[in-house]
Amino acid sequence: MSIDQNLAEKLKRIEALFAGATTQGEKVAAGNAIERIKKRIEEFQVSDPPVDYKFSLNNRWSRRLFVALLRRYDITPFRRYRQRYTTVMANVSKKFVDETLWPEFIELDKALTEHLDKITKQIISESIFEDSSEAEEVKEIA
């Protein structure tokens, strides 16, 4: 299994977890996760009406992931005139954001970031120079 396939499987398992899968069989059947989450959104909207939510995402990969996650659940992402490019707005219930959307995004973003970091280090090591560690911090001399 390739690195990309491993990442895809990991992302599916994370999604199944946040969809409320209760058995191992449900966790394996991550394809049903989207429908379970959409049903949850509908349930939350009854007790907790949607409001415009503002999310600030500081890198393009996280923003793309978050926008795709919103669209996957039929939530339309938008930005108001003059808002920063790092801002993503969505009309969604607070309960859904707190209990499902944001925790799921954090886990997915963590997996994606780790994957991108690993690939980046590998490419730099093979193409530019083996040591791509952080620069050393030195004390200021007054």
C-alpha cells in the first residue's frame, strides 16, 4: 500500500469515527459516514439553529481541506466582501461545529499535515540537501 493510500484510509477511519460509528463494521464502512453526518446536521438544526460561523485558517492546505469538508456535508462555504483570504464563513449550528465538524477537521488536518511534512522532508532531503531541520536559535548579543 502506498503512502497516499495509507493517508486515504486514515482519513476514512477518522471520518467514520466522527460520524458516530459504534461498531467495527460501521467504522470499516466509512462510505456511510457522510450520510450519518448529514443526518446529524439535520438533527442539530432543530435544537440549535444555524448561524454564520467564522473560521480563520492560516495555510492553504488546511483551508482547502476545511472547505472540502464543508462542501461534503452540503454546507456552502463563503467569504464576505473584504474578508481576508484566510477566512472561511459557513452557516452551521454551533453544536455541530463543536461536536463534529471542528474535531473532525482537527484530526483530518493533523493527518494531512503529517503526510505533507513527511513528503516535503523526503523531497528536500533527496533533491536539495539531507539536513532540512529548523535553524538554530541563538541569543542576542547586546
